[in-house]
Amino acid sequence: MPTIANNSAANVALLNLNRNTEAQQTYLAELSSGSRINQSSDDAAGLAVSDQLQADIVTLEQSGRNTQQGQALLQTADGALSRVSDILQRQQSLITQYNGGTLDATSRSFIEEEYQALSDQIDLIVSSTTFNDVNLIDGSYDQSFLVGTTSDDTIQVDLSSVNVTSDALGLPDTLTQIGDASIFTSSLQTASGAATASTTIADLTGGISGAETGDSFDLTATGLTLSNNTISLEPTQTVGGLVAEINAIVDDEGAQVFVANLSDDGELTITLADSTRIQSGGDISAVGIAFDDADSGGELTVTATTIDRAGSDGIRDDLTVASTVLVDATDAGLDSLQDDLTVIGDAISALSTARSTVGAFTSRLESQAENIDTQILNLTEARSSIVDADIAESQTNFSNAQVLTEAATAALAQANELNASLLTLLR
């Protein structure tokens, strides 16, 4: 029915024009941004998922930078350890040179001076090896690295075992000639001064003191069967008698094993009778001294003023102190006897262990860095499948919407002409 009050055809054409225009704008936004989701109404669920994926990607990218910084830190530590290793190799060479049979005391002093300077250089390297003002190889570094998207994704880089100061490595302060087989030296003193051969054990107030009936000590030489090696510390025993008992210790072939001497200033020194027996190929692999207090009250005390390293040319020689009294390796000042070459060998071994620790953490961080790269790649692809526009599809849809928009515009124009044509009937 022809009417002029309402133009239904024009209304329909306008509705379609609006829809086509809106579709055209949507597809044009996809083409211009490359994204399928430009506002939450485009895909609310997809937007939520993509935002979470993007958050994970950003976190992983920073975690990747964390691993790179961790690797740089560990490479710094390893570089310093490598230099310390070079120094230890040089010190090992110096020790070998020090024990060359053609050197005089002056030449040895020059070698020892270089050796000590190298020990100081090790300590300098340790104190100066830092990363962002944090020390790395002094045993104090223990930090965690976040290398994932949650607080549980951490790698704890614990370098507390990596301590390569000269003290931690046990480097001797001075060098010792092979063949120096001193075992024990203690200053025996009385209330009136230095002990003499006639001084009784009961009168001693320094070096060895508080001995009572039944107290004694054993001298041992691993590899030998000894006779009379338990030395009495009876209060009535004289220091001279003590020296005589030590000198009476023999092996199973009747050869004297130890030599005890008492100096004018009261220094009691015990050495091996034949120092070559503790060198390479010798029949003694270790020497020991163990004090025994028969009284559980623990009155016996022993102070060793010096402990010389028994030169064993690579064989570790341990001086052990075993007792039920106050005498132990700390209180009595009795330390392990080690040949200088063995000390350096142990230091090099400890350094190798430290480098392997650093290397293990480095390898772990490298592996995690690769894993992070893979995660970022996969998450990026997953997010792309949600938010990225299919350009070919969007272009096709845009072209279709464009044609429909043009058609709707033309139809609307024609619909508007219909009402105008009805006015001719009123003339």
C-alpha cells in the first residue's frame, strides 16, 4: 500500500546500510591493526586468555634476562678462578724449584718471596672479584634467580663452597725443604724458667702441664711396627727420661725411629731419625702423636709451639691428636702435617671442585635460558592464534562489506525516491 507517512523500504535500506558500515569498520580495524580483537566486545574470552598469555610472555622475557645476567656473573667467577688456578700452578712449580739441590739460602729466599707474593695476589683476586659490588668467590655468595613465571621457578646459585682465599685453600705461609722431618716442638717451662733434663714432669708449667699418674702419649709411624712407643708422663718422670724413652723407640728391625732433643731454652723437639723414610718410596706414610689422660677430669694440657711439615715429596703426613682430655687439634695447636706439594695439590683439587660447581650452575642457567626461549616462542604462537587477524579473510570480508555498503546506499536513495513519486498524485 503506497504511503507517505512511513517509508518502510528506506528504513530497511538504512538498517542494512548501518550494519554493513559497522562490519566494514570492524574489518578495516582488523586490517589496520593486524589484530582480530581490538576491543573487549570483539571476543571477551579470547581477550582474557590473550592478556594472561601476554603477561606470561613479558615475565619470561625478564626471566630470560635474569638467566643471562646469572651466566655473566658465573663467567666472571670462573674467569677469576681460572687465574687463581694459573697462580697455583706457578706456586707448585716454585715449590719444586725450592727443593732443588743446587740452591743456596739466598736463592730459596727469592723463591719464597715470589711464592708469598702469589698468595697475596690470590687474596686480592678473591676480594676484587665482584658483580654489582657482591663478592663471588669468597664463600659468601648465595642468591636465587627467578627464571620462570611463578615464585617456585627459581635457581639457587649457592657458591658458599667456592672460597679460594689462601687461608681457605690451606696454603702454607712459608715453604719447607723436603727432608725436614720435624714432628713436634714444644717449649717446656717451669715456674723458674726453661726446663732441663733433670726437671720432673710434675714441675712443668708450660708446654706439658697437669700430668698425673697414668698419663702418657703414643708416637706412631704408619707402615712400621714399633716397640716401646708409649711414653710415660708420670709426675716423677724427668724430662731427660722422657727424651731417653722417645729415643729408645725402635722398629721391628731394631732401627731407631724418632730422635728427641731438649735445647738449653727448654725446647723439646721430636724428629724422625731418618727423614728419607717419609719421602716418596719410603716405608713411613704418616706419623702421629696421641696424648692419653688417665684421669677423666682432663687436667693434662699440651701446647705445641710449632709444627713443621714433614717433607714427604707428595705423601700426605698427618699428625693426629687423639685424647680424652683437653688436648685436640685446636686447643693444643696441633695441626695436620702436610708436605708443601701435597698442600698445593689439595688446593688445586679444591679449586677444580670450585670451578666444577660454577660450571654446573652455568650449565643449568644456559639450559633454562633455552627453555625460556622455547616457552616464549610457544606462548607467542598461542597468543597469535587468538588475537592475530587473518589478513586474507579480513580483506575478503571488508570487500564484501564495502560492496554491500555501496548497494545499501544506492537502495536507500531509491527508497527515498518512492515517496517523492507519490506526490504527483496530489497535483
